[in-house]
Amino acid sequence: MTENLDFEATMAELERIARALDGDELDLDDALSLFEAGVHHVRRANHLLEEVRGRIEELIETSSGEQKVTELDVPEAEADEP
Amino acid sequence: MPVSELNRAVRTVLEASFEPLWVIGEVANWRRMDSGQCYFSLRDDAGQLSCVMWRNEARRLPTDPDEGMEVCVYGRVSIYEAGGRYQLVAESLEARGEGLWRLAFERTRRRLEAEGLTDPARRRSLPAIPGRVGVVTSPGGAALRDVVSVIRRRAPWTHIMVCASRVQGDGAAREIVAALETLGHHPGIDVLVLTRGGGSVEDLWCFNEEEVARAVAACPVPVVTAVGHEVDVTMVDLVADRRAPTPSVAGEIVVPDGEELRAGVRRLSASLSSGLRGRARRAEDRVSRVSGQAKDAILGLLGRRTVRLQHVGARLELLSPLATLERGYAIALDGSGRVLRRLEMFAPEDRFRLTLVDGEVHARVERIKAADQGSEGATR
């Protein structure tokens, strides 16, 4: 969850920066450093989309009420079912 | 012959004479005992038949039939020896068409509806980008494979957590409820998918069970259901936050399309650059605007100075002795260029110059005469 809250927060921050750069309130120096921050956020967003890979797990509740998480192997679906 | 012996003898004859058979009639006086067995009558215009359904058979009924409902009962003819009454021992009971299933469904639906659980206003919105998706289904089923494939393709970063349950038959409802509770309370789960592939009405029945529907409604995170095919609407669909027609569509509903997200990042990235470029261009424009204004200001100032200079020149002109000379006056200067203004500066025979507007006259003093005394002085 954290990664993707991260993604949404990153995108929100990017939008804020893009809006700020579109206005004239910033002086040029601030605009430049904001742009650099924006580039960093773009890299971060792309990283979250391209490189983070989700796991597939199975959650089992044992008879004693304990919860166990194990990796689950799910084969890819073949062509669409009718 | 004792009563009980006769009853047993008739029973043996009766049971031997009839194969198990289907009997059609209307249900009357249906009673379900605490022990689970059911007593009722079947009747038509002209007759009536006592029936009993034992606990194990009665448990398989989706619901109790309504009074007067037309049903087919499969069973064998027998005698209740203690009462000496002849009866049908029912193994199964079916309403015409889907009657009993439909009836059970409608009864549950009305109860849930009365509590507001099917109210569309209860539906929660799904998270835009879930980090962790919980799936309740049979771990070997095609439904899980479909959901996982779609999530993998669209949003490969998503964690998927599966909680296994049977999805048909006795005990399935309880397992689904347990799985929903386990996953629903597991930290970090953003949304749940409850799914199963297609099947008969009986196969899908556990998704119509009241306890399952209630577990969906009570789930602390939003639930998307995808049970059976598009035409199958089950009870859980009515209380879910979203209903998907198939497991694949459920996958599409719960996660965003990564390609669209990437396009969004590209768009924002481009607008960052263009924003900065625009900001720089506006800064340049401002510089040139300001310097233009400065130039105008200087030229304006110069212009005003020029006009003033002309005025001053005109006034200087007025003060110049040349103007006076122009009017016919002359200036007397001695040899060293001193202006001779008073009589005492002249002496007889002194040489001096007279400056006129167009040249000089060299002259000598002949006679000096004061203005008031008429003293002599002349210029030669």
C-alpha cells in the first residue's frame, strides 16, 4: 500500500509543481529548484510503475487462529475464455 | 393381532408395492421442527397426503416453500407405524421452474433490503490505485487465474493476497464468510474481490446465502463481486460495492491501467518542462519590456530637456549685447577692450573703438560734456 499511496502522493505533488511553474508568483530561482524537484518526482513515479513488482500471496488462518502468509503460484490465464 | 404388528405388515406391503416416485401437489401446513425435520401435506382438489422430510434432506432446501406453492416431491410411500398413518417420506422437493430458489432469493433480498443493506447509497467508492488487492475464491479456479492475469497485465506492481475458500456445496458459505473476515481485517488490504466462475443455480447458491451477503456488506474494505456469468445476479452482487460481470472485468475494475498512469506521468513531465520554459520566456519578456520603458523614459527626458534648452536659448538671445547693437546702440571700448561706460573713463585725445553690429569704428575724443552741465566732448 505504501508504494502506491506514494504514487498518488507523487502525482499530486507533480500536479502542484506543474501548476506553480505555470504561474508567475515564483521567482526564477525558485522555479528552477521546483522544476528539479519535479524531475525527481517523475523518476519516482516511473520507478513505482515500471520497476516495483507485486507479489502474489496466500493468507491462511490456521485452526489456532494464527495467520500465515505464503507465496502463491498462479499460472497465467491462456487466451480469453468464451 | 397386535396393532403394531399389523402396522408393520401393512408397511412392508406398501413399501414393496411402490417404487420411489414423484408426486405433484400444493404444499399445506409446512412445519420445520427444531430438530430440522419438516412435516407438511400435499394436496390437490380431491385429496391430501401427509409428508415428512428428514433433517439431512431438509437441509438441502434453499428455503421453505410457501403455503399453497405447487411443488413436485420425490419420495417413497410408507406408514408411520406409531400413528398408523400412511405418508410420503420426501427425499427432495422442487417448486415448478426455479420456484424455490427464486423464493429463497426474494426472501433474503427482502430482509436485506429492509435493513438498507442493498441501498446503492451504501456503496463505497473503490481506491484509485490499490496497493494490495485481496481475492476470496477457490485457489485452483479459472476465476483466480483470470483476476490475477488482468491485474498483472494492467498494474504489475499490485500485491495480490488470496484467501482460499470453497465456492460451492455444503460448508462453502461458511468458508467464504471466514475468508472475507480474514482478508477484510488484514492490514494493508485496499479492496476485495469475491469471485467464482460460471455454474448452475445450485453451484452458485452459496453466494445467495444470507450470511455471505451480510459478510460482504459488513466488510471493512470495499468489495467487488464477480460470480458466475453476466446473467447470474446473486445476493452478494446486491450488497457489494461494485458488481463485475466476469472475473476478468473485476480485475479491470479494481486496478487502473498502468499505460494510462504512465501517460499521465509523461503529460505532467512535459508540462513541467513547458512550465519552466514559459516561466523563463515571461522573465525575458519582462526584461525587454522594462528596458524598453527605460529607453522611452530617457528619450522623453531628452526631448523635454531640448525644449527647455530652446527656451533658455531664446532668453539668452534677449540678453545678448548683439541684440542691443542690432537696435542701433554702440559699445565704446578702450584699447584693452574695457567697456567705457562713464565720462570719467574718457580723456580728450584718447583713442577708443566703437563696436557696432556689423563692425568697429576707430575714434578719438574731441570734447567731453557732462549730460547735466552741457560739458563739451565730441567724437571725431
